[in-house]
Amino acid sequence: MRKYSRLGKNTLWVVLGNSGAKFMSFLMLPFYTGWLSVEEYGTVDIINIYVSLLLSVVSCSITEALFVFPKGENREKQQEYFSSSICFFLISIILSGILFGGIYFTASIFHISNSFINYIFAIYAILMVSFAQQLTQQFTRSIDQMKIYSTTGLVLTASTIAFSFLLIPRYGVNGFIGSIILANLIASLYPLFAAKLYTYINILSIRKEACIRMLRYSIPLVPNSIMWWLVSALNRPLMEHYGGLHSIGLFAVANKFPSIISSVFTMFSISWQIAVLEEFGKEGYNNFFNKIFQWTVFGTALLSCLLSLCSPLLISIFADSEYYESWRYVPILSLSTVFLAISGFAGSNFSATKESKYFFYSSVWGALTAVVVNFLLIPQWNIMGASISVMLSFLIMSISRLWYCRKYVKITCTFQLLSTIFANILFVIVILIKLPLTFKIILFTILLSGIFVFNRNIWDDIKLLKTKIKK
């Protein structure tokens, strides 16, 4: 019972801190699409895509290790890990600056011009402040400062919104870049002082061994992050080539809505990771894992169906009229978030066992799928091809992670999972094909009812949980 209540408590703190942040970010979409043209919004999106790729390379994903290794250690050890990671951060700033300068100088000589070269120093600045922000926020989670961890998300979003209103209407894309840099800088400093993280920084506590220990865990995650980039972001450069920044802008807006589902799962997975680290290997873990797994798939599938159904209305409300066409890609991208949740949930076992190689193995399969399908479909179907590629890549990745995690846990809710996913796939197909409205409503009702029926045992679990809480 304690593990369920602790999971619920940690989830509550994360949701309180991040749901408001995600909600406010979503409400900003009408302003972003009003301030920026489709092409400008596409430029902003591709800049973020380059940052997401390079951040894991520049940081060597050490922020992930900074959550795992200091957790449960005494203060002296925590000080060693944090001080060593700060030292690594400073070295990374210097080396990356030299590399980015060299790339820009070379591009100038050969007259190379593209979205990356044109904004290379803006990308470098965003990389550095994002690295710092993740470093401080992840460490607060490791030392169980969940309130501050959650509040940092609110600080980041509130700062981004404030600077967006000040800068974007006047400076456009450059204003967006400036708002991101300033907001991440503030969100880096907030946990540093609110959680008194500066007391964990000591030059004498820097240990080469501590840094190596973290890097041995985190470096295998770098290829994994690159593979994730290939899965979710390789489509952007290809879309830029075949359809221009206009197609990237439409895809970015379409992807904004399914990202709500992935954000909800991310908020939950933060507390779920803590629960796995605490409960893995204990009696009853297998049953605990399967129950939460089924609840997760049921919840994400239900959100996927509802979002797909409402996509035309949501686009018309939250985006400018020139973005309306993007609703057609929302159902496919929403379905992909279900496979993303499955992949992330299964992968939590790899963190508990510190077997990060399985993150890489599974991501290789997803990346290979992305590369092949992107090059096959984007030249023909452009945005729809990119959407299908994302969905298939996450599907393959989720299957491979379930295969690898069977070494650590037995999946006993296979029927419920497959039935729910199949109903969700049919739901998306019904939305996209042309059928009479009455017939669609009947099919929607049948499929949604099926999802509830397939997961009827969840309601028994909830009743049992309520009974135990009352006692």
C-alpha cells in the first residue's frame, strides 16, 4: 500500500508543478501562431529540433546520471556528484564554443547557408542554458526536493510567457530565441538558491571517479538520444527539403496537441521512475508493475481517442486559420503517443537495473524504422508521411523494449494492452476516412465502449484501493 501512496504523492507534486506549466504553454499557441507566420513557426521548430539533438551530445546525458547516482547517498557523496557534474558542465561550455565557432568559420568559407548555420550561435546559447537548467532541476529530484523540482517547471514556463510577450511581437523569431534563453537562465538559478544547491558545490569535492562513474552510465544514453532524434526529428530536415519551412510549421502545430498526452505521461513517469528505483526487486513488484502499466496504456489510449476526435475543433480554436489543415495529422501523432508511453514505461526497468544499453538497443530499431520510412514516405506524402513514420517508429521501439524488459518483469496484462491499442487504431482510421457522420458516431461509441470493457478490471482495482485508503 505504501508504494502506491508514495507514487501518488510524488505524481501529485509533479502534476501540480508541471500541469499548469504545460497548460499555459498550450494556451500560448494562439499567440505564437498569431505573431509568427507558418514559415517563421517552422524556423522556431527546427531550431528546437537541433537543440534537442545536440543537448544530449554536448551534455553526454550526464543529467540523467545525476538523478540516479546521488539518490539515497549521504550528503558528502551527493556533494561529490553535483560538484563533479558542474565541473563537467564548464568544460563542455568551452569545448562546445570552440567547436561551434569552427563550424561557423568553415561554413562562411564555403558559403554554406541553412537553418542550422544561420542560427548556430542562438542554438549554442540555448544549449548551454538548457544544460544548466536540467542539471540543477534533476539534482533537486535526486535529493527529494520534489516541491522545488515541480516549481521550477512553473518558473520556466512563466518566464517564457513573460519574455515572449515582451520580445516576440517586436523581434519575431529572434524574440522567441531570446525568451527561451532568458527563461532557462532564470529556471537554472531558481533551484540553485531555493534548494540551496550552492551548498553542494565545493571544488575540493570534485572527483574524477565520480564523474567517470556517471559518464559510464550516461554516455550509452547519448546514442539512444540520437536514435530518438532520428525517430522524432529526422523528418524536419527532410520536410524542409521537400516542402519547405511551411510544412514544418504545419507539422509543429499538429504535433503540439499530441504533445499534451506525452507531457501528461512525462509528468507521471518522473514519479514512476522514483517508484521503480525504490520497489524493483521487492516482493510484489511484478504485480505492481502490471497494474500501473495497464492503467497507463488505458489512460493514454483514451486521451488519444478524445484528442483525435476533437482535433478539427481544437485547431480552429487554438491556432490561426492558416494552420487549420494541420488537424489531419493530429490523430496519427496522437496514436504515436500511446506507443511512446509503452516504450517509456517498459524502459523504466533499465534505469532500475542500470542497464542503459537496452535504451540504445531498442532505440536503434526505432531509428532504423524512422530512416527507412521517412525516406520512403516524405517525398510522396510529405507531412502525412512524416506522421506515419513517427507512429511506426515508436511502435517498433515499444515492441523491442517490451522484449528486452521481459528479463526483469513478466507482462501479465497482454490481452488488455493489445485490445486497447487495436481499438485506438480503429478509432483513428474511422476519423481519417470519409464516412457518413451518423455511422462515425456509432463506430466511435462502440470503440470507446470497447476500451472501457477491455479494462474493466481497473475499476475493481480502484474500488479495492479506495477501501484500503479508508481503512
